[in-house]
Amino acid sequence: MRDPATRSERHVIAFLATMAALMAFGVDAALPALDEIRAAFDLAPDDNSVTQVVSVYLLGMSVGQVVYGPLADRFGRSPVLLVGLGIYAVGAVASTAAPSLGALLAARALWGFGAASASVLRTTIARDLYRGDQMARVISIVMGFFLLGPILAPLFGEAVLTFASWRWVFGAAVALCAGLAVWAVRFGETLDPANRRPLRIGPTLAAFRLVLTTRVTIAYTLSMSFTFGAFFSYLASTQPIFDVVYDRAGWFAPLFAAGGVLMAVAFFTVGRFIERHGAHRVATTTLGIGVVLSALLLVVTLAADGRPGFWTFVVSITVVNVFVTLLTPTGMALALDPMSEMAGTASGVIGFVTMAGASLLSTLVNSRITDSVTPMVVAYLVLGSIGLVCALASGAGARPQTTGPSTRSR
């Protein structure tokens, strides 16, 4: 294992942010291409089934995390990440050559399965090196850089579509994947050999049981599942809403990017509040503000028969997202903090439950979005409220939050 002292915090943040950005590229770069994909497979202009291109990717990620987590605890972070990146590349190549929508969805699921390695290991590596409020602060900075994805990837996708087909948008992911693989080899291993766990059914099931029966862990896992169910519906359905509901398809990429800028600023600044007030208080406060704003937006939406003014909707949902997505660093840090030597398995279980639950919930919401934004706004209010109740029931406010490097990295 490489000496942790040789990795500065900036180096760790840059590496983890690149992992997160690669994971998100599969979603964000695909969004501007949905119209072309719909046309390529002879779908009706208002056929929302094309959003499954996003949903199956996220479902693949959710399933993959529960596989990669135990493997990372047994074989180490670096080799498992490299295997996942190989699967990621195969899925991206298969997506570029898909002859039908069904084949594309299968390839996208494989692509997401590969991306799950980066998803689960970025939090696992963070837990190897940090813990408590410091881990939450580091993850918040990582997420700030990660949100460059929604800023740059849709613009990249739009640029490619001006001179090439949607297949080239997917093909670009392979080059990014290769670059991260080289960096992963240079970054080295973070799992202490003494903490490797046996890959047997008994210990693995025991780890799953501990994750699911530790109060703060399961409470924040459920909180993220419900809350992100609404946010995933935003990711999958915003482009069709711009196009079908508002006839403003040309505004999608720049406004989606602008929303990413605001969220990135929030993630870069929230670390100060975590240090001052603790991750739990920040999580419940920001999520509570998001719920209140969702309620106000629902009132406006219902008064407008499901179609509030374009700018009213865009500005409002962007501000709501700023507060809702801040649950990512705080919720993940709080959920992982008690897990100690089983960080990989725990990250995998948390990621599986969170992403599978959120993906299924968003699929239900997306299927109801046709000529109105009401289903999405209702989802933000209802699912966000359930998520807030789960966070408040976690008992994290009564637990002292630790800071400083994890003893595992010393």
C-alpha cells in the first residue's frame, strides 16, 4: 500500500473528483442526444421511453455497487477499479454500435455496471483516508468538481451533435476511461492489507446485516434513496420537459449547465458550515429548505394547471436542487462513519439501496410526465419530505462527529 503521507488532500480530491466525473459522464453527455436517439429508433416525438437510456444506466450502477464493494474489501481498491473501468469501456463501445433501442439499453446497463466501480470506490477511498465531518467536507469538495460534469458534458454532447451522430458522444467516454485507468495505477492502493476481508458468504452477509441494522447508516441510506428519486427524475426528464412541455429544446444544454454551476458553488462552500455545525445539522437544514421550496413550487404549478412559466420553473427547480443535492456529502459521510473496516462492502450496499431505490422511484415519476411538470414537483415534495423524516430519525445529532484522518490511513 502506498504511504498515505505521499498523497496530499488536493491530490486525493482531484482523483476522486475525476472518478465521479467519469461516472456522471454517461448520464450528462447523453442528455442532449435523446432527441437523436428517439429519431434513430423511429420513436414518436413525444415518446418518453427514451429516458430509459438514463434509467438503465443508473440501475446498472446500483447493481454493480453491491458487487464491487465486497470485492474491493477482499482484493483492494485499485484492481477492482481497473476491472470496472474495463467493463465501462466495453459498455460504451457496445452503446456506440447498438442496432436497436433494446440493444442500446442492454449496453447502457453494462456501461452503468462498469461505472459503479468508480461510484462505490470514490466514497470507499475517502473513508479509507478520512472520517466524520472531515470526510463530509472532502466529499463536498469532490462533488463540487464532480458537478463540472453537468456543466461541461451536455455542452460537449451538443458540440459533437453539430457535426456527428449521438454514437460519437458515447464513444468519447472510452478515451476518458483510459485516462482514469492510468491515473488509478499511479494513485496506488488505500486499503491496509491487515483490513482485507474474506470473500465468503458468511462474512459478507454479516457486513450487509450490520449496514442494514445500524440506525444512522440505514436512516441516511433511505433518506438519500427517497430524495434522489426526485433528483433522478430531473436528470432523466428535464430535456423532454424543455422540448415537449415548453418547446425550448435549444435552451436545455446552457440552462442545465448553469444549474450545475450553482450546485458546484454550493458544494464548494458547504464545507465551512459542516466544520462549524456538523454534517447532520447541515443535512437536515438544507433538506428542510428544499422541502419548503418544493411546496411553494407545487402551489405555483397547480395554479398554472401543471405548466408554470418557463423561467419560473427553471429557476425554482434549480434552486431546489441546490439544497436537495447537498445531502450527498453529508448523508454519505454519516452513513459510512460507523462502518470502519468494511468500508467497501458498506459503500456498495449503501450505493445499491440508494441508486436502485432512486432509479425505480424516478422511473415511476418519469412515466407520468407528459405535458405537465406536476408529477416531478409532487415527487420533490413527497419524496423529499420522507427523506427529511428519515434523516431526523437517524439519531446522528446525538452522536459526536469525529474529525481528522482515519486511523486506517496512518
